[in-house]
Amino acid sequence: MKRCCFFLLVSWSFVSWAQIPSVGTPATLEVATWNVEWFGDSDNGPSDEARQQANVRAVIAQSGIDLWALQEVSDPAAFQRLLDSLGSDYEGVLGEPAVPGVTQRIAFVYRRTVIQRRRIEQILTPFASAFGYRPPLLLEAAVHLPDTTVIITFITLHMKAGTDLSDYNRRQEAAQRLKSRLDLLYGDRPIVVLGDWNDELERSITGFPSPYENFLADADNYRFVTAPLDAADVPTWCGNSLTCRTGSTIDHILITDELFSAYEEGSATRFSALLEAIPGFVFSTSDHLPVYARFQFAAATVTEVQRARSVAVQLYPNPARDRVTLIWEGKGEPVTIRIWDVLGRLVRQWEQPPAAGAQRFEVDLEELMAGVYLVEVALPDRRVSRHLIRLP
């Protein structure tokens, strides 16, 4: 037994010289999500805090990944030491738990030469309970690549863990709250949501349907690029498996349709090479493997993202009680008109044939309850949304 332990200690002592494979390229954007298992907590997670700190630093510094979304950062001082050790090339921001006693935090760490922070916001704080009292953290940033710059909104989250019905219900509520906010406030923006979702996509770990069915059902506007990992039962949470062959696929990356064409197909994968690069990774570093994805922004892609913001759509009167009129400039393309409620549910939909010139469409509001809605005009390659207030 002592000989075995001695072997493990000797193996781990070589981690400082281990080479972490680089998966990034200068011309592309690489993003990753990683639950770093009670990072900085001496009572939970890996027992050797210094070793965990060194390993996490090595992965971030050597991987070539531009932006990291981290979960389970448990000690702000340890997070600051991580940033200090990474040097001036990196920057980070740490979220706050919603109530005292919750120590796990979510965070971003990113390369300053690629990611330029524009805005940071902790969102959905009134619904913190649904998120395990760790409300999502939003980072709006300018992404600078050799040939272009694009504005992207990144969100990291850590969903409620557990297999009880109450845990499942809270994850489901959190998904509804998140989708409602994205639909209503960010309907035409490129968004990447990275995190520990604590559940699977094809079917929940509880045996119920996935709590993220609302996103999965809206395939025109949202896509889990990690869905193939889930379908193939590739674990991202390893449990106590040194080889990470058992566990659950619970770490995911979700994107909006503005990024569908920029995503490099098949690039979303778990960072399995760390199991060999860092001996004893599951016990020395984290019981989760990072999951990363790659994006390539060709000039045409950026043009389409920018054009989506400039399409003119008028909605009047607003607020309204009986009916509203939509006006837009047709380009000879078919148009889909949708209305979503505040829970992100599709309540009305119409298909319009291809037409050119000024187009008008009247919407009867009689069957809608009073409240706030999102009205969307969707063309084949872009969509524009407007908020609608239906008066009682």
C-alpha cells in the first residue's frame, strides 16, 4: 500500500513539467467550460490545494483556449492567486453567491489579447434559488481575431445538482427563466452559454425528460453543440473513475443561431488528453473534464451577424390592447412570424410567402393574456425581435 501511494506521489510530482496539449489556433476562437471542483477549499475536493492550483494554471496557460468559464471556485483568494500566476496576458472576473453560506462561485478567465471586456453582469438574481443560489454571470466582450472583430455575449452558469424531484424542478425552472431572458432581451445577439448544467440532454439523470427541453425544442434558435457527446454517453463528470469512462454528460455549451455558421462542426469535445498529461487528474485536479468548442469567423459570417441588427422592423401601436401591425422590408424571402411569452413558450406562429418591398402584417391580440411578449420576424438567414406589451 505504501509503495502504491509513493508511486502516485512521484507521478504527481512530475506535473509541473507535464505538457498540456494546445488545442487553440491564432485564427479561431476557442471557449471552454470547466467545473474545477471546490477550487481553493481545503475541506472539499482535491486535498492538495497547491497541486490543484498548479494544475489548473497549467491547463489554462498551455491549452491555447481563449476563454474559460469556471464553476465551483470556492475561495476568492485562490482565484486571485490563479490570475496572478497567469500574468498580465490574462484577466478574470468572479461571480458572487446569492446567499451567505454558499461558497461555490462561477467565473470567467480569458486572454486579454483576444477577449476585450465590455460589460459584466450577474443576471436572474431574483431567481437565484432555481440556480442553486449561484446566479448566472454574463460577460459581453469584443472578440479580436486576426481578420475581424465580433461582439459576443458569454454566460456561465452552474445549475442545481441532485437527483431529487425538487432538484430537477429547480433546473427546469432555471432553464425557463434563462430562455425567457435570452428571448426577450438578447433575441438578435450571438450568445454562448457555458457551464455545469448538472443534467443530460437526451434524458434527465432523474429518468424524466431533460429539464432543457425548452432549448432543445427551439432548434431554429438554440443549439447544444455538446449534444453529440451526450448522445454517445461520453462522460464529462468522471466521479471516481480515473479513466473517466463512467459518469454523466452534464457539462454543456449552448449557442444561439447567430453563431450556427461560425461553429466548427465536431469541435465540441471533452479535454480527454488531460487524463494522460496530468497523472491522477481526477483526484489531483477535478472530477470534471473541461469541454471546449471552436469558432471560425469568416468575413461573411460577421457581415450576417451585423446585418441582423440593422434590419428595420416596426411594431405599432405598442403597448396595445386589440391588435398590432408589423412592417418590414421584404427581400423576396419567406418570413416566419412568431410570438413568445415570458416563459419562452411559443404561443403564436405564422408563415409568410416570399415577397419584396414594404410588408405589413396585422396581429390580433384578443386571445393573448395581458403581459410582455416577444414578437419575432425570422428570415432564412437572420431574425429581428421586438418587445410587445399587451394591455388588459
